[in-house]
Amino acid sequence: MELFPLKPKSIKLSFFKIIAPIAVFGFLQTIVSCSYVSSSNKEAEKDSSGVAVLLVDTDHPISTVDEDIYGQFLEHINHSVVDGLYAEQVQGQGFEGKDFETHWKAVENNGKVALVETPFEKGTKSIRLSPANGTAAIQQGRLFVKKDIAYNGSLWLKPENGKPGLQLNIYDSKKNQIARASLAFSDTGWQEVKFAFTPSQTDTAAVFEIIANGTGSVLIDFISIMRADARANGKFRPDLLESLKGLKPTFIRWPGGSFASTYKWQDGIGPAVSRVYHPNVMWGGYSDYYGFGTDEFLELCRQLDADPLITLAAPSTKPEAVDSAMNWVHYLIDPPTTQWGKMRAANGHPQPYRIPYIQIDNEPMNNGFTPDTYAEIVNVYGSRLRKIAPNSKIIACGQKRSNDLNWSQKVIDIAGNNFDILGCHNYEYEPENFASGVQRISNYLVNLDQYIRNSSHPAIKIAILEWSLCRTYDWRAGLHVAGSLIAYEHLSPAIDMTCPALLMRNTTDNPEWRAFIYHDHVSWFPGSGYVVEKLFRDHYAPVQLASTSGTYRDIQKRSTFFDDIPQMKPEDWTPGTIDAIATKSEDGKRVVIKAVNYAGVSNTLLVRLQGASVAGNASVKTYTVKAALNDSASLQHPDIIKPVEGTASFAKDMSFKMEPYSVLVVEVGR
């Protein structure tokens, strides 16, 4: 990190309100090049295009920054859960739909493998193995196993006749056996047969086999294999669970998204074998046995110390549709002595869950609703929720696009008595608008906030429940995340909560929607948005002090930007350069500056710290991220974009040179 004299460039005013004389600047720098000077009277350097000016007065806070700015949204899309966070390694485990032909291979040696129609639990298909004194087997590849790691699982079977024997074999990708387990069973009836194994080798493309020998036949169904530690710890894939822990989400929205509109919650509770197969018709039709359901989601929230936000399906105001949604709420929060509370207790959770947020469906315009008809739905569902869940905040759906104020206005006017938070979606679809999209969306939110304040329901809060630069995960997405989070922190507390989308996706799935976390069946890497959000989340501070946006022409005597602000005439203000915000901890011992330089040239952030809590012996740490616009990580190179930590000398006047396309966090502590 390079230290250099304080150099003036330009000031940029905040998106949402003008903070005189200067707004707080927070920046995450792409490449580490931070300059500090204790005297702002030194000659300005000539290698920066402009300056942003941030006057930080620790004695005069502006507002609070809601920690729920840093929520997350987990939708069942692009194998984010199935073949992702949910640790089940068997694909098509119940043979329903086209699962057998999609995921399995029959291996016959004088024997016979057949897919048969037969009822078992909630399914209609099973596999019949008839060895006929030879062998009959089913195999599935692409199993990831690690040497000396314990795995366990089970399958369900029903002997039909004769005396078949069963065995589980694990082969590496070169067809060497690396684990095996005998499968002992009794003579009659459907039964669960459990097994465990520890591979002797690591292989990312191992094959597991269920093989029958002897005589007669046996029906096989619902096969499960997981790492033993994952099964014991909520059934979450350990590495992906750690990736979520890195974001420290304050809340998680689930199960959607559009998936929520079709989700049948009662089919996703109880024993896994008794749940209902549903192809994910909303997102590609892939197989889902609802193994990750309500109780698994709430266990995830518990482990992440995150509040749950449940999105209800609200397809109509018909009594059966309303009752289904309300029964889910009863299942979640009713005492264990009630009908639904007893059901929850039988599924392992006697105590009611705490559900602070409940949303009434998602993007209802996708389902043909007008704002008027959706407002009617909010009035019906919201009034019921007020009685059933008085401690939960109710979220209604605002606009889907940030050029549609009409939808949100009508929902507020017609149904404002029956919800607390308006949940909007603010995507930027064009990657080249990574900077300008922040301004466009911010302007919309200002207008929406003003409308709410002047409506008959001024207490309604705004949430942005889906947002991102959604058509790329390269460094442009990271810059957009930095600008968006700075904007959301600045508009808080009018902005009550936010969560980006998508959170997770499998690299083998539809690439149209981009995500923060990319994974295959073995490992994962962060999209650039993840890198920035994690950095900002790690340095969250709840009290806003100042913000700035844009740069001005540099001047020879930079101290003039601070000392002569009433009289000076800043020149050449340039938007789309630097956005920054300054916040402090509740105890005042930390001041955090976050900043982004969208420009393809270097710019400089000038910071003056003043106030009684500013100590002369403070420490200064910097965290910078730099990349080319089209740079992106991959499974092979997961750390190509990452923060670099540095230090700087403390002074009340400091300057930080921001390289092109960079993000910076500065933390001043005592």
C-alpha cells in the first residue's frame, strides 16, 4: 500500500439526500493503493483524475444503518439446494418421474433390473432386482467421496420371493473397489436397511452400486448417502454451509422467489422417505424429493443465527388456498398442545419457532395479478396473519421492476393496513450499467420512500428482497454490489432489509441467472458479489456519519475542501466515479469507511475525521479489492478476486488513492 499526500479531486453528494458539507465515503479498493497524509497543504499529486471529499464528524450521526441490510435469499433454483446445500448425494433417490433413466444404470449378469409401478409411501415407482442365480444391480456415478471420511445412509426394500442377497459397493473412477457394505434384511415387508462405509481413496467421480445375487427378487426404493457428519449436523454440505457462515446473514428468505408460489409445504415435513416427489417445474423440472423442507430450513437459520423469512404461496383468496397458507403458520408457531403444534413436535421440534417475517407470495404479476387483485389478496391473508401471528412483520410484494411505481402505490393505498414492509425487487439486467444502475435504482427508492411518507400508511418500511447485477458474476457484479450496499446503508432506516439474488447455483445448471456462490458436487467458488458483500458485512457498523458520491477536479491546496467549504467553488463534478459512506460502531471505537471507484481511472478519496471520539493514536487498517471488469473466479481459480489487507498511518486528514475499478474498506479503531 502506497502512502501519499492528501490530494483533492471532487466531491460527490449522496444519492438519497444532500449531506452538507460532505457525505461519508466508504470504498473497497480493487487493488491496494492507499495514500495518507497528515497535512492537506502538500502539493496535490497528478496521477489521479479527481477527488471525492468525505467529512466525518463522529459527534453528529445522521441515522442508523439497519443490520438487516445484510440478509440473504435462498431459493430452490439452479440446484442451489438439491445437489447443492442439501447434503444428499444420491440423485433420483426414489425413482419417480424420469429419475431412473436420467440418473441410474442397470447392470445385469443373467439377472434382471426392472422399473415397476408399485405404491411405496407417497411414490408409485420402485426398482425390482431379480438376480436369477446371477446378479442384478443398479449403479450411479459422480459420487464424491473422501478418503477416511465416514459416510452413512440407507435404502428401503421389500423381499418378494426366493433368497436374494444384497451388497453396496463403492468403486473409484478406475473401477477399483474402495468401500463395501453388506445389506442385511428380514424376510417380509418394506423395511429400512442402514449402512455405513469409509472409503480407502478420494474420488470425485466414484460409482456406487446396489447389487443382488442369489434367487428370487427384491424391491428397492429411496436410497440415501451422505457424509456422516453432514447427516448429524442438519444435512447440510459442510463446505457450502461454511460459505454461508462467511456472509453472516441476519435473515434468510425462503423458499422463494417464484418457487414459493408452487411450494407445497406439507409435502416437505416429516420423515424424508414419506415426503412427496415434486419436479421443480418452476426452474427446469429437475427432481426434488423435498428433503430440504421447513424444519431443515429453520435448522439452517439456527446454525447461522439468522432470522427466518417465510414466503407463503397465495394463489387466490379461495378458502382452501388461504387455509393452506395459514396452516403453515400454525405449524410454525402454535403451541405443542394444538393440532399443528403436535405435528411439529412429532417431527422433532416441540417448541414453536420464532418467525419474525412472513411474506405474502412473490412477484404476483407473474401469476397474472394486477396490483388491485393482489392488494385484495394482501387484505385477506394479511388480516388473518395479524390474528394468527401478531408478533410477525407482514411483507407485501412491491414492484418487480424499478421503473414501476404504480404497482407499489396501489398496494400501499389499498392494502396498507394489512402489511408492515413492502418487498421490492431491483435487478440491473445490463452488465455495462454496473454503476449507472445503482443511481437509477436509488432514485426509484427515494421516490418510493417519499410516496410512503406522504401516504396514509407512513410507517411502512421498504425491503429490497431481490437485487443484483443479475447477468454476470465478473468484477462488474462486485462493483455493483459495493455501490448498492453503500446506497442501502445510506438510505437506511427507510430501507429496512435487503437480500441479493441469486445466492447459490450449480455450475452445471442454466447459466442465465448469476449468483454469489457457485458450486459443483465437489467444491465452490465465490462470485465477485460474494467477495464484496462478505467484506462489507465483516465491517458493518450501525451508525451513519456521512456519505459522498462523485468526484471533483483536484486542487493544489486540498485542505481548502474542508477548511473553506462555505466559500470554495468545486468544479467538474463527475458522477459514476466514487461512492462512499462512513459509519461508526455503537461505542464509537470504530469508524468504517466503505468506497467504490467505478471509473477506469484512479481517483482519490479525501477524508477528514473530526469529533471528540477521534483519538490521535488510532490504528488504520485497509482492505482493498481490484480486478479487471471481466475478471471472474472459477472452480480452478477460486481466489482470483479477493481482498488485500494493509495498514496506514493515522491522521485527521487522510487520502486514499483508489485504483481503477476498485473497492476499499478503511477501519479506524482505538
